Amino acid sequence: MVSLFCRTQRARQRHSCRFWKWDSINHRSGYSARPDCELHTWPSNVRNLKITLAYDGSDFHGWQIQPERATIQGKLAEAIERVTGVKVLPQGSGRTDAGVHALAQVASCEIDAGIPTENLQRALNHVLPLSIRVLTVEEAAPDFHPRKSARAKTYRYRIYRGELCSPFLARYVYHYPYPLDEQAMRSAAAVVIGAHDFSSFAAVDPEAGGDDEELSKVRTIHSSDWSREAEELTYTVRGSSFLHHMVRNLVGTFLLVGKGTLDSAGMKQILEERKRSAAGPTAPASGLYLVGVEY
């Protein structure tokens, strides 16, 4: 305990010239140097840490930090500072929306605190809310970035089809007990496999283009399928990357197929139109999960 305290104090002293601030104009966060200090340069023993975490997104305003709102990124940054004394803004593999869950979100941050990764994992879980759990902390290569280094992601969307949805399940599924042609939805799901311009399924993202983010709406979907187990209908999609609200907009459109107001040919036409107004509504956030990220 004494050695951990000493390391934390040293870390605070090393980083006393840096502080985090929220830019209310550009809605971006970053570090600045205090006017009475020289700009801090990272010491040679800086570590790039890969943090894998799971969370129940029900009570959070998504991943990205926002002023006066609880977010996953904000809570993780607070926890890292409490444990190490270092102020960082962990970068994520993507920005999950408010109410969206994650089974294995990936984040990274650079720190020079010498805490072993196993101890850091335990310490972070001790101070984080119970709805956020750090699954692993690993040493990563200096050039590792959770979004830029990602090769593929998998998302899952859960729809509960039973007449009565338990209150202990309602936060984690979309309850839809009405008639659906599930076979037609399976057929339509195959339409989006491959490389397509998914403009019709992308919401306007105010952060698009930031941090060298790709502006193209072309994405490659490796697999897209609906499956049924008991009262639960599940959509699983794996792709190179995803646009803002893309999976939820796909699900909302597949539901139109299930209702009989759209068919597979209509799905193809929606892709070709490249207009958000051509596709269906956005499905609720409660049923969506980031399952994992591949590197």
C-alpha cells in the first residue's frame, strides 16, 4: 500500500504541469499546459495500456465524455486518475450511444505509473461503478490505437418476442411481441453482406471527420444474420467498422421487412438510394451490444 501511494504521489508531481479541460466550443477534450509551466514531454518509460471493459449502458449518456453527464469514457478517466494520479482521456474503439451496452469494449491510454497490470485492473474495478467492469489490462505496442488498429467489430441486437417482458430483462432488450415474418428478416439480412455505401443507414454524426476519422460511408459487412432462441430474436453483424447509428438503423429497417411493408428487393434499393430518409426508423438503444473488437 505504501509503495503504491508513493508511486501515485510521484505521478502527481510528474504530471502537475498538465490538466484536462473541456472545450465547450469544439466539444472536444484535451490537455493543456498551465501558463507557468513548460510543456510536459512523456518520459521514456511511458506505457500504452489496452483496457478491455464491459458495461451496462442503461444509465450512461454513451461512451464519449460530455460536460455534467455520466459517460463511460468519463468514469474510466476518473477511475484512472484516482488510482494512478495521472489525468488521461482513454481512447475507445468506438463511441457507443446512450443506453447501448458492451461485452468487450476496448480502450487505451498512456501512463507512466508503474502499477502492474493485474493490480491496476483490480484497483480500477474497486473505484468504478458496478455497471462498468474492467475485464483485462494489457501492455500494448506504442502505436496501438483501439479504433485505428481494429480489423473488425461484432454487434448484437436482442429483441424479446414474448408477451410479457420481465422487469429484470427490459433494460437489455427491445420488447416487440407483435407478429413478424422472421424468415423474411433472415433473407433481408444477407442483402447487406459485402462492401456497400451505407449512407441510408447512417445518422448525422457531429463528430464525424474528427481525429482523422474516415469520411467515406463505405463499409464491409462480413456476416449478417438473425437467429431465434426461445423468446429471443437476435441480430448479429460483423463488419470492418460501423457508422453512427448504423446497426440500430439496420434493425429498424429489418423490422419493416418483418412487418411485410418491405422485402429484400426493397433493402437493395434503400442501399442504392444512399439517403437516410429511405430507410426505416432507429431501433431503441436498449437492445444493442458491442460484442467484441478484433485486432
